[in-house]
Amino acid sequence: MGTRALTVAFEGIEARLVEVQCALSPGMPSFQIVGLPDKAVSEARERVRAALSALSVALPSKRITINLSPADMPKEGSHFDLPIAMALLAALEILPGEEVGDTVALGELSLDGALVAVAGALPAAMTAAEGGHVLVCPAGSGPEAAWVEATRVFAPASLAQVIRHYSGQAPLAPARPGEVIRDNGVRDLFDVKGQERAKRALEIAAAGRHHMLMVGTPGSGKSMLAARLPGILPELSPAEALETSMIHSIAGLLDQGGISRVRPFREPHHTASVAAIVGGGKGAKPGEISLAHNGVLFLDELPEFPRMVLETLRQPIETGEVVVARANAHIRYPCRFLLVAAANPCKCGYLSEPARACGRAPGCGEEYMGRISGPLLDRFDLRVEVPPVAFSDLDLPPSGDSSAIVAARVVAARDRQAARYQGYEGCRVNADAEGALLEEVASPDSEGRALLTRAAERFGLTARGYHRLLRVARTIADLEGAADIRAPHMAEAISFRLMGVAEAVAG
């Protein structure tokens, strides 16, 4: 009679239950794993054999067959080691078969029997909770998995502890959830000299999750400003932290023994591939846009990114999710992020300074910024010119509000949005509002609507641009605490929408 244990196989951020079946039968001694295992799973037999030998457990002189069911689903990863070992120990009557059969287990085995932390403990805990099962995972993954309170999580450090737990010799205490403490060394907006308009744009972007493009000469402070954006963003809510951590768990980024409430800040290099940005590769892993879910994606030197990479961003920006299509699977990842991009006005970078610009100005600016397509440019709500700071200004004392003061205003604006969109599924901030809901919450007064109409006619706004203006104006009003959108709010939104890039290119 065979025994079984449970584990999971990952499809995107979802973990599907897999039954690990073990059968001992007469015949030539062998150890086989079937059920579409990849190389890492096939090698589990050697790790399990060595770990059991380290515990002085001898394998019987029989044919050992491990079946991973459903057999038509690919199995990848080293986390199958522990459930295979537990199913085998149950077949040897060292562990109670009934309890093992109701346990979801994952973990990689060292040759001495120690358990190594693996990716995906959080989604595995969610799946275990849905089925009413217990989860057993390595000690390094326990604080992460224990966030799912609907299931009991045990986190042994070795296979020996698993045996003592199930035999009743030394029962394990349930794992406790861990939380990564926020680093107090966050960069402060107060350190930035000048650039008041860019600071204001950062505040608006943070309050309503509006995408932002900064254009300026090299050394004007674009990267410095972007690096201070995490300091003014509110902490992740428990629901957002769980969403984000599910993705990071699959990617193996939760390596500090718990979940962080800090919003992710991702800044890929401009040489990154489509698979690195959008997702894909072996196993269709999440890309940078999904790793930035509920956080910030900063693309420095935007025109230097390959055209194909930039164009793949257009649909995820609008829908908030990306589908990684492969021959054998279609994996869907969430990706609601705040896109912040920075660019020089031209290839030499000094188009706005006649004394330093190259001889091809101003044509070089149009050619360089032309690498950003119109449809992608249309998705930036805020466009800011970041002028160079004079040397004399660097000796002046800091000006403007600190990150803590700005963050307080951002939190207050986010709270107003949370109350406004309560009960609307998939809508948390002003950037998510659309259709009839947008018309209801972002309808300006008569003077503001007249101003918006004149701007749309004069500058040829697209329908997308028109609606993005309404969202930005709604956020500006929220920062002020105003219930209605008035003409000054609309005027500021229009100034960020229509200025900046055009001026930078024109020099």
C-alpha cells in the first residue's frame, strides 16, 4: 500500500496542490521519480538518499517509486525534496502516514539533512489554508509563510526535527510571522536644493499614483529626486503587502525572514531585456514591472531602453496586469506600479544650454526624444523639466518641506481616496478611476471645465490625455483637502501635462 504527502507546483503566483505518492514494491532495488519532473526534481533522490543516510535510515532493498500527481503538470524546483522524504519515511512506517498525507510540505534538503529555505512559501501557505492542511517548510521560510493565519505553519530546521515532531518526541511550536523593519536611512527631500516644481510633481505622483517623466540635463538631480520617492509613499496596507509579497516570494526575494511593509522600488538598467522587464524566461518568472507591483518602477535614461521593451509597457500600464504567454502556459501577474522615468533632452544632454549643446541642436533633441513613442508618452500624467542647479545655489541652505511633512500630506490624500473608492473593486487611488466613476468623482466646476475644454482644443488632447488630466486634478484637490475640482487645480494639472517635454525638446 502506498503513502502520500502533499506539496505545490507554481503557476505564476498561484500554487497548485501536488500529491507525492510513494510505493515500495518487490524487485531490483531502485529509486525512481515520475510525473514530469525537471532536473532539480529528478536529483532529489540523491539528496533524499544522502539525508536519510546521515540520519542512519537505511533504504529497503526494494523498488521505490515516487509519483508526482497530476502527472501531466510540469514539476520544477528543489522544494520537492522534503515531501518526497516525508512520503518515503511514511512508507517505511517511521512517520504516521495519515498525518503526513494531510500535510503540505516544501523544502530543499542538504546532504546532512538540514532544510534550506525555498521560494514560494507564502503562496504555498495560501493553498494549504484553502484546503485545510498543515504546512511544513524550512525554518528560513517560516516567518514568511506564517503570515497566513488560516493554517498552522511548522518550520523545522532539519529533517531530524520533522521526524521528532511527527513521532511526538519534540513537537514544534507554530511559526510566527516576521516583518522586515524599515530602514531609517531613507533619503530626504529636504536634501535636494531647489527643484521645487519637480518636488511638487513627486508629491502629486505619490498621492494619486500618477506616472511621471522628468527631462533635464545630466546632473540636474533627476535620479536624486526619484530616489527620494519611497520616503514620501505610505506603507503598504496588509492586503497590499500580501499581494506584493506573493510575487516576491515566487521570485525568491523574501530572504530576510518576513514580509516588508515598504513599497518596492525597482530600477532596472536600460540594457534589460523584454523578459527581464515584463517577465518570462525559464518558468515564466515575474519581471520588473510585477516586482514593482504596489510600488515604484524607475526607468533612468528612458530613451536608451530598446524600443521593443518600451512598447511592451503600454498595455500593462493601462490594465495593471501582464500575461506571460508560453507554449504550455499563460501566466498572469499583477503589475499596478507607479512609473517614474528620467531622460536627457538629447544625446549629448545639453540641448537647453546653447553654450554646451552639440552642433546638431535642436534636431538632435527631436531625434533622441523621438525614441519614446507618442502612445507611450501619452501615458505619462506628469511631465517635468528639471533645470540644472547653479553652483551658487548649492551653498544655500535647504528649502522646502522634509519627506516626513510631504509624506503626511500624501497619506492624508490617500486616506481620502480610500474612503471615496471603498466598495469599488480594483479601484484604490485616483489613477484607477475610469468611466462613469471618473466622471462622478472628478467633475470640475464650470470654470475648470471651460479651462479643460480650451486646453483640449488648443493642444489636441487625446481621450486618454483628457481623462488623465481629470485624475491629476482630482489628486491635486485631494492634497488640498478640497471636495470639488476648481480652476486652479485644473490649471496646475494642465501645466504638468503640456509643459516639460515639449519645452525641453524645443530648447
